[in-house]
Amino acid sequence: MKSAVSRAMVAVSVVAALGASAACSGDGGGDDGGRRSKPSGGAAARLEKAALTSGDVKGFEVEKPRSSGGARGAEGSEAGGEPPAGTPTPAECAPLAAPAASTRTAVKASVKAPVKAHVSRVSRTLTATSDKDVTTTEVGLSGSTEADAKRAMAELRAAAKSKRCGSFHIGARRYLGVEHLPAPHEGDEAVSYKIAHRTGDYVARRSVTVVRSGSTLAVFDASNLYDPEGVQSDREAEKDGLGGAGTPTADEAPKVSPRIVDAQLAKLAR
């Protein structure tokens, strides 16, 4: 029987291994003949300055993702950057796998015709200092043009609300449990949803909130792992009168902390 402590440790290590990042990607290759403007040269520096640092959110440690490449963040990671390799089915659901990535970009990437957007981005990983909370939250800031940001939000909102996206595939990976959630009244607009997928014996579960402020997208991607076998073992132990195992926080659905959202948006507004 797995203990609560061992499952929590496994959850943390596996979530870290997933390389989840809330960095966003956009599509700069639309049919506008190259007329779309690029973000200002100081966008990357502005986002880096606005990114959370240690001490900004009480009760959380802040780190740069290991795969981070300077101001561009963890591009190519599975949760928040690029979706897994393969064709999204249905295509409209692709943004849910990579928050705020446009469907058009994901589809073009799937047919080996990726489009590099004029996007500046940074990302940070937040973990709670309390050992009772094993949720990992990736916070990403993405800056492009306001038109691109609005379009990305519209595509994400449509996918989150679509009944066709309750369960979908990208390549061999199946995403499930998609549910549109009430979004915070922050920024110019916001979208929230939950999503999950299998990873070995576990279920990786995520709660995502994306907030647009002008041309900047702030993505908050909270994740943990559900251990069905471990939870069942604990329940059987409790029935047998063996206390002390308990159900760890990792077996509860992850939630984006309002404190993280408030701290990041406040810093972005400075």
C-alpha cells in the first residue's frame, strides 16, 4: 500500500518532470500579408520585470522553469507552450492543451508548417511552502499584439465551452474531463477551465485560468496528479481500521490560488 507521503513525493516529482509551463504561443502568420505589427522591442524586458519573484506571494516559492530559455520561457513544453506532436481531433480543441495557443498555429504545427509568432514571454513555477499542498502552478506572461491576444482568448473560450471538446485527442494522447469554469473578474477578460490526461498510472489534472490585459496574456496553470490505486488502498485501509494513511492533497483537484492571480496582475499593472 502506498503511503500518503510517498504518493505526495511522487506527485511532485512527476509533475515537475512533465515540464508544465504556462507560456503561451500565438500565430503571427495570418493572411494579412505581413502587415501585423510586432510587439515593441521592450516587451520582453517589461514582461521579465513583471514576472513573479520570491517573496511576491506569501506561502509560495517561485522559480524559473528549468527549460526556460531567457525571456521566451519554456517553449515547447506540453502543458502551456506547444501541444504534443500530432493532429488535434477535433482541431478546435487544440488551445485547451496549450493555453492561449491559437488553433491555427496548432494545426499548422501538426502538418509540419509551424509559424513563428512575434511573441515575448516569460514563465515561473510556484510551489507551496506547506507540505500539505503539492499543487504546482505555472504562471506565464505572453505579449504580442492586442488583436492576436483577443483572438487567442476567443478561441480558448470557444473550446472550453464546446461540447465537442469534453474529450479530445492530440496524436496518441487523450484529454478528458474538460469543463468550463467560472472565470475571475480580472483584466479585460478571462477564461477558466479544467482538463486532465493519463500519464502512466496517474491522472495529470490541471486547472487553468487565462487573463488578458491589453495585449498581454497571463496564464495560470495549476496541476497535480491523481493516484487512483493509492486512493483506493487508503480507503480500504480506513475500512479495516488502519488510520494514519489519509488522502493526500494530490488526490484533490488542483485550484489556481487567487493570491497568485492577484499578485501577478498587480505586478503586471505597475
